[in-house]
Amino acid sequence: MVAKINIGSNLYGALAYNQEKVDEGLGKILGSNLVFEPTNGQFNVSDCMEDFMQFVPAHFRTEKPVFHVSLNPHPDDRLTDDQLADIGREYMEKLGYGNQPYLIFKHEDIGREHLHVVSLRVDSEGKKIDSYKEHERSKEITEHLERKYNLNPAEGQKRSEQWELTPVDVSKGDLKKQIAAVIKPLASMYHFQSMGEYKAVLSLYNINVEELKGEVKGKPYRGLLYSAMDSEGNKVGNPLKSSIFGKSVGYDGLEKRMEKSAERIKTKNLKAHTLKAVSEAKQGSQSESEFRAKLRQQGIDILFRRNDEGRIYGATFIDHTTRTVLNGSRLGKEYSANVFNDLYGEKQEQIQEPIQTTNLSDVYKANTQQENNHSADNGLGGIFSILSPEPENHPKDEMPLPRRKKKKKRRYGRQM
């Protein structure tokens, strides 16, 4: 089991991220301590914030008072909700958070079950919870839990192996499981603004998606069919309805994701990294192969769509560093399909070279500084923002934990 700890100042953002998973049917509350746990499962950030704030003292010096950890059992581990809740409680107790308010969530958004726990790093008197050698102690705790619950050991596994997406391999069979393991995390992690951009990034993982539109009993119907592809790009096996994978990867869920992506790309200026890298690679490349190689060094894949005559009629850039998918026209006229056709449409071989999936763990290492800088802008940055989907913007997502100016009598939240 791998534990990924993140600290920050944005309690609302941490809670809102988990509420989004609950609202989408991809998560639920398994337990709580010193804060209200709704019996009907209808989690509400505002109500929960009020309960947490009862525990916050009048004065504290800790700049980052929010604790957010994800606990990731091996995908082959099979645990009940009660066992997962016990693991969450025991982990928090042994790490020194047993007397702190916290909520335990189960997520199922990346093809496997895992936990998220949100708590506070300051006690009711304003003293910071001991964090000395926290990561070392955390590892000892997870190893103890592996032995106690007979879990698959995480020793020797790379962090990236717990989440990195693997292209579908038709020779391995069980295409439904392979497709589910890709599309759920991909739809949450990547930012795209059109179905075409979504299709482009799916193609990196040997998956095709088709849109279905029509009428059923006089009512308009919109749906999606997912299929596996072989190495030649041909569909293999029976197409699978999106409904069997969940709402988040259905037509309506993806439309909502595209709306949020468009806003986030704009507000966070996510296309800046892609634009700079593409501009530099384009200027210094004499061939398509050289252009692709330079982009891959920056963690970017490009998908050129060609007709039977070899003419390039579409260009899409998949930036794994910012997890942003952009058609060339979104970067500017000088990056449109026509421009690239003039450059590479006739000069290069007619058959497009196979796309090589970028090793995202290598991209992370090459961009550690960029991610650290980004983490300063939100309470859930750093390694957590790489290994788990980023929270989307919420009305109060940028609000830090408020500090009270006037000392008040200490009150405790409700003990469950």
C-alpha cells in the first residue's frame, strides 16, 4: 500500500475535491472522527467546514494546517468498506492524528479502490501535530497494515505503477477491464474541450470512442461506444456502452468535464507550456521525426490525422506535463493542420509512425520544479496533484483556512 501525503492551507479545496467524487457516484464517506458524518451519505462541504472550524483554535502559526493523504492498496487487494475504514483509522492513529478531526473517503475513479483522508495539522490549542520524519513513519505504518491485513506489499514498486495508464493490449484479453482502467482516470486527469480531443488522447492507449445520436421512444438519445484497437488502429472485439463504465465517461459526464476543462485551461493558462514547446520544436526541426522527438522530450505527443492521399487535415497535441489536450488551431493559425501539411504532408512518409506513449513518471522527474511552483498556487499541489486528479475550481476553492481574530471558547465537534 502506498501513502501519498499532501499538506496545504486550502481546507475547502480538499473537501470540495472529495465532494465532487461523492456527487459523481465515484466516492463515498466511510468514517469520521470529531466531525459530522451524514447518515444519508449526502456530503456537504459547507456543513463539514463548519464542523471542522469548531475545532480550529483562535490563534495558530502553522502556515499549512491542512492534512490530506491518499492510501492506495495494490489493485489486486480485495477489501470491504469496513476493512478500508479500519485501515484509515489505524493509519491516522499511528501517525499521530487519532485525536484530530478527520473524514475518510473511498474513491473508485481510477479503476481501483483507494482512500482519501482529510484532517488538520494543528490541535485544538493551536499546536502543530508532530511531523518529524512523517514520511518515514508513514511507510512503517503502511508496511504494518500490509502485514496485518495480508495486503500485497508495495516495496519495490514505483509510485507511478500505482496510477500510470497502460495502453490496452488485445492479446491479454478482458478488454472491458483494460478499457475501464484507462478511461476513468484519463477523463478525470486530462483537460480537453472537444470530443475530438478526447478521442485523440484515448488513441494513445489503443482505445476508440464513437458517438451515438438518435431517438428512443420519441426522445433524443446521446451515447458513446468504447472499443479496443490493435496496433494497426483497427477496432477489436465488441463495442461497449459507456453506461457500464459509469456516468463520468458517458456523454453528459464528458460534456461537464469539457466545460470545466475550458475554464481551467483559460484561468490557469495551461496552454502556455504546450505553445512554448511546440513553437521551439517547430522552429528547430527539419523533419516530422525530429519534430516528434523534440516534443516528446517535453512530455508532449502529437497526433496527425491524414487522409488516404497522405494530406494532414488535423493536428492534436497531448501535453502530459499539464495534462492538457489541444487541437493545433487552439494554439494559433501557425499551428493549424494546413501549416503542418505544408511542412510534413508530402516530405514525410505517407504512413504515420506509431505513437509512443510517454512515460509519465519520467515527465514528472523532468518537471519537478514546475510542479513545485504550481503547488504554491493551490492547497493540493506537489506530488499529490500529479498522482491524483486535480480538484476542479469551486466557488471558494482558493480560500485558505480562515484565522480568527478574536479568541473564543473552545468547542469540539461531534464525536461519532
